Amino acid sequence: MKNTFKYINRISMVFILGLTIASCGSKTEEVAEEHHEESENTVELTEAQYEQAAIQVGAIERKVIGSELRVNGVIDVPPQSNISINMPYGGFVKYTEMLPGSKVKKGQLLVVIENPEFIQFQQDYLEGLANQEFLKAEYDRQKELFDEKVASGKTFQQAKSDYLANEARIKSMEERLKIIGFNPAKIREGTVSSSVNIYAPVNGSVREVYTNVGKYINPQDVIMDITNAEDLHVELTVYENDIPRVREGQRIRFALVNSPNDWREAKVFLVGSGVREDRSVTVHGHLKKMHEDLKPGMYVAARIETDSNDVLAAPEASIVRFGGKQYVFSYAGKKSENGEIVHDFEMLEVIKGYTEDGYTQISLADTAKDLSTIQLVTKGAFTLLAKAKNTEEEGHGH
């Protein structure tokens, strides 16, 4: 009986010891699991790895970033800045060196037109001037005689009519010569020519040329088109649902289709009042500054800044994506382990907001932490992401 009791005690001790070992094993696994969970979003780099990755650290920046409306449009000019050059009385093209794209300055010679009829116009004008003195003297003489009751009223009226008719012809011929392009003052000095020079009325560039030397230009023909480059603007298409968001004075950022990363600026100066059949209106924007490479008709992708917000923002390169979520890395400092320098980093989930000029508004998913106090990894985030996920996979494999 005594031996039996001892045997039972041994069994009990073995059972209790087994439970204790099992319990300790379970606790050890829990600790290991807890330790694993705590280290999932942390990364350690040795000094050599840190230097090789070229990690750069900076503070979160405060930026003014606006909510934007994305639209499309073209570079255009108002109707008054598209100028067609013509000759009201026609003639042959004697000289021109203009080509599409040629830059011109106001007053620069564009084309010389020759027409023999121009000589007749100038001759008629000079003859009218020659008769002016005689007809004026005759009118004054007849008026004096009429006032003295010496001459008849009919003779006086005829002299008056001849004089006034000649004055009217002189004025009309003078205006006709101006329209053609002649200077009446030079004609009065004796300069008569069969050709006339046409000069650029504005600064700009030649858009199209429709003639060549020796070609006859009819009065209704356009010789060339000139665009006043000083009046270039962006013309954007905004659809009905977004019209209430657009107001005069808002900033516009736009880029050409062939230079999508080269952003230029404009400002809304006019919002169309009529909705077209496609349920859109036209929004016009003045350029902040002129650009030599902009041409009327070029397509642009644009963003209208409908609101501005003062926010905490990070460079786009510092934000990485993994598992459908966005992350940044913060630098936690360095320490010494086994005589070696180790750099610590923490992977933080963030929520993205608006993006502008290479910066994105962010906020931490964990609202208990203060975003403004972290030391942000601005360069090398992708290297840290790769290291973090490789380490995690190795840990799970083990």
C-alpha cells in the first residue's frame, strides 16, 4: 500500500511537471508571437546598409495645397487677337518673306502689293488739291459779288457747289489712300508710287500665309493671318456639375500633352454664362507669364484650384504602397548592438489627401501619434519597404 502511494505521487508529479512545461511552452510561444507582432513594422539597418541605401531624413512640411478640378482644354486667343491681313483694292504681291511661325513686331514690313491703279488714285488726289485753290478763290469772289447784288444767285450757287464738291472728293480720296496704305502727306510732297507697303499691326507671329510673290490678291482674299502672342490664354471645358465650383480669380495649373510634367500657371478671368449642348461651359484663364513654346490650338490638361488648405504634406517619393494601404517611414534613431551601430525605422500607415507640386497631404491612421513630430524618411522609403517585408517573410518561414 505504501509503494502504491509512492507510485501515485510520482505520476502526479510527472503530470504536474508536464503541465508546467506545456504552460511555459505556450507562454514562450505567446511572447515570441507578441515580439513578432511588435517588430512587424520596424526595420533595422546596419551602418553599412544605411549608407548604401542613401537614406535621407527630414521634417514633415506645412504646405498650402488646394483641392483641384481636373479638366481639358486648348491654348487660344480672343477673336480680336487673330488678325487677317488683306488689301481692300487688290494687287500683285511684289515682295514678302513671311512664313508660318515667323515672329513679327508691330510696324514690321509684311508684304508689298503693286497695282497700276494706285497711280491713278494718287493722280486724282493731286488734281483735286490743285483745283482746291482756284475753286476756293472763285467761290469767295462770287460770294462777294452776290452779297453786293452784282452777280446772280445762280452763279454764286454754282461756284459754291463746285468748291464743296471738290472738297468732298479730296477728303474721300484721302481716306481711300489711307485704307490702301498710302500716306497723303507724302503724296502732297510729290511722292507717287504704284506699290504699297503693308506693316504688322501688332506684335505676334504669322499663323498662316496664303500667297506668294507674283500672285494676284483680290480684295476679298486674305494674304496672311497674324496672332497677337500677348493675348494667349487657356480655354477650358468644364461640365455642368462642376460649374458651381469655378470662380473668377482661381488658380489654374496646366501642362501640354507632350510635356505632362511641365506645369504652367494661369488664373480664371471669365466663366461662360451659356451651357452648350454637351452640358459644358468654357472657362478662360489668363497666363501668369508668357511661354515661347505655346501656340494657339495646342491641347492642355489642366487643374483648377477650387479650394486652398494649409496642411501637413510629404514628398511623393516618401510614400510607399503595400497591401492596398499607404505608408511612410519615420527615423527612430540609432543605437549600438554588439559593438555595431544600428539605425531604427518605423513603418507608419498614412491616409493620403490632395497632391500638388510633388507633395501630398497625409495624416496618420493612428491618430494617437503626432505627425508633426516624426522624422520622415524622404529618400530611401522603397528600400526600407523591401527590407521590412523580406524580414517579415523570413520570420514567418522560420
